[in-house]
Amino acid sequence: MGSIRSRSLKTGGTRYQAEVRLKGMSKTLTAMFDRRTDAKAWIQKVEADIRCGRQQLYSEGTRHTFTETVDRYFKEQSISVVKRSHLLWWRKELGGLYLQDVRSSVISEKKQKLLSEPTQKGIIRSKSTCNRFLATLSHVLSLIVTHKSKI
């Protein structure tokens, strides 16, 4: 169930703290908003996500970075040298991001960078090579979803 608390600021303004805690959840999700209507909308969205089973994105995605996930993947999975190099490139590009921040827009931006930057040999990657990089990333991200970020 969600609740909204009104918080008075030292500057005289008011902010609204939205809290969501559903039965069976171990932690409370909170966020601050300038408008009460934004807080209500956020509560509705989070509650719907929790009911649909997408709550995992909120809890695990805010605790783990992409680098942690790739490092754990390296330890637990045996992969080829080529796929390892793909993941090392993705780790270099997305490493500091939390899992919840790895979105399609960010991946698309990095894909363009992948296509435009030269390799160590000085050649530009082909589109098929880029697709292989994306397939490797897709595999890791799908394992995160199916194993609830245990990787």
C-alpha cells in the first residue's frame, strides 16, 4: 500500500515523500517529488510493477552495477574468448551504471559508438560484428532477468 508524506523544507517549500510497501515485501520503496500528483502517479506505477512481478527491477537493479554482474558472470559461466572480449567492451562502456539504468536508449547510444570507433587494429566494426556484441549483451541481461540478478 502506498502513502504520501508532506515534508516542509527550510526554504519554505513543500516536497512529497511517496512510500510503497506491499505485503510480503521486505523493504519499503521511497521517492521524493515536488508535486503531490507526481507522487500519486509514482505510487500507482510501482504498485502495478510489483503486482506484475517487475518489482525485481527496483530492488536488485538499484543494488548492483553492470560491472559486478559481468564479473560474476565471468566467474560462474565458461565462455569463449570472443564473448569475453565483447563483455569486456560492454563493461568498459556500461560498467558504472546500475542495472536499472541499463536501458535501450543507453544501449542504442553505445551501439552507435561501437559501429563508429575503430578497433585496436584500426578498422571499423561491421554491422554483423555489432550484432554479435549485442547478442552477447542480450544473453547476460536475459540471465539477469531469469535468475533474478543472481549472476
